[in-house]
Amino acid sequence: MKRILILMAGIGVLLATSVVNADCRCVCMNGNVQAVCSSTLDVEPVCSPRVCPITPPSVEPIQRPRVPPVGTTNCVQRQVYNEYTRQYEWKEVCY
């Protein structure tokens, strides 16, 4: 019985930690691996080292003027690698 309780507690901890990092992921951005989160309150994961494809030369799109989201001070355009299309795409990233 004690083993079952310990096993259930271990599974609960694993599920809780996977929910914490659910809104963050590691992506190739401008040729480097970086953690990207959807909220400033999320804890950034430690990204494992990997080789990112070379960033193709391209012109940065014109950025429309707007107020950055709450908790950030600056938004910039970055090339983020899309693993499904296997191409870099311009995305707005806020810090």
C-alpha cells in the first residue's frame, strides 16, 4: 500500500512539472536555440544543445507600431524555425 502511494505521488509530481513548462518551448531563433514562453510568468526551461539550420538571408518585415504586452518592454521581429514546414518564419518576440 505504501508503494502505491509513493508511486501515485511520483506520477503527480511528473504531471505537475509538465504543466508548468507547457507554455514554454525551445526553438531555433536566428540560428540559436532559445526558450520561448507565451507569458512572462512562465519558467523558462533549460534547452538541450542542438544544431539549428542556418538562417537564410532575408529582409526584416516592416514592424507596425504597437504597445508591447504587459510584463514586456520591447518587441522585435526574429526568424523562428518551424519544424513542420522546415523553414524559418518571421515572428514577433517580446522581451
